[in-house]
Amino acid sequence: MNDNIYDVLIIGAGPAGLTAAIYTSRELHKTVVLEKAVAGGLPATTHLIENYPGFPEAIAGNELMERIKAQALRFGTELSEFSEVKSLVKEEGIFKTDIGTRIYESKTVIIASGSAPKVLGIEGEERLRGRGVSYCGICDGPFFAGMDVAIIGGGNSGLQEGEFLLKFVKSLTFVEYLPYMPASKILQKRLHDTGKVRFIVNHEVASIDGDDFVESITIKPRTRHESQKIDVAGVFIYAGFVPNSAFVEGLAQLDKAGYILTDERMQTSTPGLFAAGDIRSKQIRQITGATSDGTLAGIFAGAAIEGH
Ligand SMILES: Cc1cc2nc3c(=O)[nH]c(=O)nc-3n(C[C@H](O)[C@H](O)[C@H](O)COP(=O)(O)OP(=O)(O)OC[C@H]3O[C@@H](n4cnc5c(N)ncnc54)[C@H](O)[C@@H]3O)c2cc1C
């Protein structure tokens, strides 16, 4: 058999993919991780992680991911950054992906490509993207020092990012579509106690306004027509996620929302093809869950190679 064929090809270098890589390369399975950007996944853009076991004082998201990456590399994982997988096929029992600069072949594949922030399609959102509209507080927060800012979405992601933004901004206005704030109560209390935060529930954002940069948002109650303008210099959007699974359509069975269906061994509908982390069809998406999925996918991909 061709020596260039990997035992395990992992798509995505977030917590799920890198944990799977620790397990497979530690078992001396020839492992490559293809990452479309830089390694680290979503936690690398998250300010502080407070609920990952072993770090009672919390740990910066990028530091946690540097450590997990170092652990995978130490066991011999090959990591290729800026390598986006756009298609994946299985031919004569071998998986193949052509990333433009190179064709990779592997006996097994673990998909750990996570999800991307949802674009809401609000008027002004696309036009003012990068001009006050952002999907990443960690990346863009410092640009809004001393300014009034809005966050669309009152879930845990929005409030966590809000907590980070409060280091810089003058005030934060949350706009939530549901009649209540879905984020955990402890986060809500912490933000509320700063005196710089306002929560507006049961409203939708009708438009994001401004000529060259964001100047305001227009919101309206879900049940009535009158609208209200709020002056803000920035709008951060945390309104859910869409799965990065387009490249696997037809090869693996997906749920209605596009997440990959697996059994409890992380095995998809195609033998030798596994999925782990946020890309999997499941209810709760957390780093601990992603590393757990990565563990199982790594172990069972290893078992599949042995029987290959
Ligand atoms: C703002 C925010 C705060 C959060 N805070 C916490 C927290 O405090 N604690 C917690 O436990 N969880 C938290 N989460 C959830 C946590 O980040 C995720 O559950 C976790 O990152 C999932 O890991 P993953 O490896 O499955 O996916 P991801 O971390 O999303 O990693 C997927 C990787 O795959 C890459 N990729 C995607 N498509 C391709 C492709 N086609 N080819 C190659 N590479 C690809 C991506 O670039 C990315 O690096 C937070 C999430 C957000 C958004």
C-alpha cells in the first residue's frame, strides 16, 4: 500500500480534532490534522475559560489550546494550517481530499470542523461588517474603547463575550429575541452588577444603521410595530451557529440542521468516517464534550485501522 496514506486524517484543529490527534498519534497511527485557519478552534478566540476542569483560576482560551496542540505535536501529529477541506470522497476503501496544493489520502477520517457564527441577514449587517459589525469580541473588542456597543443574542456566548467587552466599552445593550435571557443566571448577575449593562428582551433588530460605520441599531418589539433607535458604535452578533459540514454532504448522514449523525463510538453512516465535537448532532456543545468526543473518535478510528 502507498506509504503516503495516513492512518487518520482529522479535519479541524479545535479541541475535538486535537484531542483525537493526541489519542491516535500516541498509538503511533500516522496522523495529520488539516486546519483551514490557525489551530485552536473557537476557544482560541474566547477570553477566559472558567469551566474546563483542572484550571480553578480559569485559563485563557488561546493558552488552553496552545497546550492541547503541543500535546498532540509531541506525539508526532502532523499539523497543516491554512488547509481547508472543500470536498471529501471515499474510493476503494480510502478517503481522499484535494485541498488545492496537495491531495491527502487516509484510511480513516475524523471530522471535527465545528460550526461558524450565524449571519442574521439583518439590513446593514453585511454592508457594515468590519465597520462596526463583528462576530468576535476577543478579536475586535479593543477597537470599541469608551464607546456604546450592542450585542445581539442573550445566550451564554453573548454574555461571555460581553463580559470581555466590558473591559473596553462604555456601555453594553443586549437585544434578545426571546421573552427572557437564555444565558446562565450567574453570568447575567455578574454583568448586571457592573451597572454598565442593559438587557432588552422580546425585541428584534430591524436594521443596523450608519453610512460608513455603525451609528445605531433599530429595534422593535416582536408583537408591535413601533420601532426605536439606539445609538451604538458597534454591534456584536451571537445568534447561534451553522455547522461546517457542507464538504461531507452525501458521504455522511446529517440531521435537519446539517449536523453529523454518529453512534456512541462517533462512527458516522460511512465506515471509517468519524465525527467529533460541535459538528456532531447533539444538544450541548462545550469544550469538555468536544474533548470527550475526540477521545472516542481517536480510539475507535484506531480500532478501525487495525481491522482495515
Ligand atoms: C463565544 C464562545 C464562548 C465559549 N465559551 C466556552 C466556555 O467557556 N467553555 C466551554 O466549555 N465551551 C465554550 N464554548 C463552546 C466551545 O468553544 C465549543 O464547544 C468547542 O470549541 C467545540 O470544539 P470543536 O473542536 O468541536 O470545534 P471548534 O472549536 O469550532 O473547532 C473547529 C475547527 O475546525 C476548523 N474547520 C472548519 N471547517 C474546516 C474545513 N472545511 N477544513 C479545515 N478546517 C476546518 C475551524 O477553523 C476550527 O479551527 C464557547 C463558544 C463560543 C462561541
